Amino acid sequence: MTLPTQRRLVTTTIPGPESIRLHERRRHELAAGFGTVLPVFVAEAGGGIIVDVDGNHLIDLASGIAVTSVGASHPEVVRAVAEQAERFTHTCLLVTEYDAAVEVAATLNRLTPGDHDKRTALFSTGAEAVENAVKIARTHTGRSAVVVLTHAYHGRTLLTMSMTAKNVPYKEGFGPYAPEIYRVPSPYPFRWAGGGRSPAEVAREALDLLVDTISSQIGAHNVAAIVVEPIQGEGGFVVPPDGYLSGVAEFAGEHGIVFVADEIQSGLGRTGAMFAVDHEGVVPDLVTTAKALAGGLPLAAVTGRAEIMDSVAPGGLGGTYAGNPVACAAALAALRVIERDDLPAKARRIEQLALPRLRALAGPDSWVGEVRGRGAMLALEFCEPGTTRPAPLAAARVSAYCHRQGVLTLTCGTYGNVLRLLPPLVIDEELLDDALGVLEKGVATAAEGGERA
């Protein structure tokens, strides 16, 4: 699908009248628990453009939450899906086998960090992947405790919801939670409560706290896994200072703890490297992937050391739709595009174009307290000027302005005060330039309106 690479608004408001009509119907058919960022109904999408049912062409800085890295309708993914669907849509990998699943596993075994012998297990969602990574780690170690970070997000199942830090909307009212989950401070330099001021000091203090908590409160011999997002997603695009991830991996290795890198949002080229841990040369024991893996279709994976992965007996892993053949066909096409077209380099180019303009928006008198991120995973944290007090309404104002102007943005963060940018890695540079211009004007509206609703 080839769509015009320009923003175009044909209705006086976003959403337009047809989207409003359809949204009203949706309210009576879908459960209220399904929220929505922007209530527009999509007719077509591709590259960095979303076309709604009213004919508006919106710039996509969300990628379906980092899913459509190769675009929402890459022709090679579309063709692979159609060809596979014509042959068969499902037999269940636990019943009969098909080569596409093996090829996806082989590709992930090759692409994930490290040259050790690996195995891959396929699932349907990111939460499933994280949950199964914990199951595998517990089986391998014979231990039960799982260590996660503050500001973490790992999913919405009972276990992964328990591992997630943010209460509203992910945990409120859903308890009691899974046991044996322990939380240590995230190395979040902008909000670090310790004495460290430089990134190196924050990394060292956070690592010391992790070691002390595990040693004194849990017992390293009781810990099955330490699960870390190499760049925290929903928690606010928090980038750990250099040295932290390598220190965690080293500590885990010394104590027989499985180190799990949750690369569901940050992986497969998004940060300018194939995996976010590659920026620090860290080799995790297990890596979870999903989102960008299958170009928009539901597929997830756990990839890791063969001796750990194979510790679960046959029948212990799986699911009816795990490794669905249509999703596997899409994944093979998406992975081929990511490698062949060097989409990590495209992510680095997006960072090169966007980061200087975003950093120019920050300052002591600005509502933008910090700009951070890597590659095409960038964020602005909004705070009351001159402070670190979260300003979620300012973030919401900017996002709403962008939406009215036809640019789809997302907010995130433990305090709801972070605006995140996740453009497709294939976005046209002129389209990105236009979107950044809208965002810059949106930040100006925050300066004028502050925290007023």
C-alpha cells in the first residue's frame, strides 16, 4: 500500500463526524475497560500515515505502541500473510509442525545477543513471553523469587501485572497479586532519590541497592530471575546509565540468577541497535520479544541459553495460538525487512533528526524537564518549570494539541507526565519534520496554558 506521505486534515475537528458516530457505537459494544488514546477509526495505514474513515491523513508517532516498525502494511508482510493464509491459518504447533515457526526461532537465535547455543519458544503476546520467561527461570533454578524494578511495565496477566509497578490503570482493583515479586529502585537519573548526581554515580548506587536488597531481604540463593527492561517503556522511557545493566548481569551470573532482558518494546531495531542491551554489550540469559516481531500480527518469543530453555519438559510450554503460522510468516517478512533495510540505522537517523529539536524544548523555564531516549524511542518529561514535580496536565495538553493537528502521540510514565515518540522506523523524513514542527508548537501551548485543564 502506498499512501501520500503528507499530513492532511479534511474535517474541522479530530475526530471527525464519522469517527464520532462509530465511537458512540463502540461504547455500547466494547467493554469500558478498553480505553483509547485518540477515538478515530482507521480506514488505511502504511509507512508513517494513518487514514481515518473521515479521510484525514494523520502522522503516526505511535506505531501501535512500537509494533509497526516496518509500517502498518509493509507490502512484503502483507504478501507473506496472504500466501500463508491461503495455505493454512492454523494447525497448532503443539499438534503438528510447520517450518515457518522453526525459521522464526532460528532467526531470533541468530539475532539475539551472544554466540552461545540458544533455543526459542514462541507465544502470542508480550505478557505471555515474560510470564513464560519466569516459568523457565524458575524451572531451571528451582527457585521462586523474581526481582523487578520500580517504574517497570511487563504486562497485564496476573504475574506480569504483579511485576508491573504502576497502579492505575494496570493494577487498581485487580489484587491480590502474585507472590514472590520483589522490587528494587530503577536507575532513573532525573528522579534519583540518592546522593548520586552523575549518571555513573546513579548507576553505582542503584546497583548497590539491588545487591543489598537481594542479599539482605531475599537471599540470592532464592532468586530465580532478575527481569529488566533495557529501556523502561510505560514507566517513562527511562534509559539506565552505562554500567548498570552490565553490573546486574554480572551479579546475576555470579549467583546463578537468570538475567532476563524484556526487549518487547525496545527490541528489533527500535533504539538504533538490534536490541537495546547491545548498546552496553550485555548478553542476557533470556530475551523476550513481541511488538515489532511480526509487523502487526500477534507473536512473541522467549530466546535464550539452550540449557535454560530446555530445562522445561515437553508439554510445559505452549498455547493454542503460540507460534501461529500466519503470524510466523509475517515475522519472517518483517525480520527480513529489518535486517535487509538496516532499520536500526533508520532509527539512529530518526534520533539524529529529532533529538536536537526536542532538547531545544527543554530548559529551566520550560515545562519540558528532560528529553531522553535512544533511536526512535524518544520522550519528553513534563514538569513544573524549574522543578522535577510532574506536570501530567501539561503533557496531556501537548498531546491533545498534536492530535487536533493530525499527529498521533502517546503519553506514558509512572506519573502520566511523559510524552513518548515511537514513529515507524520507515517514516519519511519530511513527514517526521512536519510532525516535530507540530510538537514544537504544542509545547508552546503548554507554556501558555500550564497545568490548567
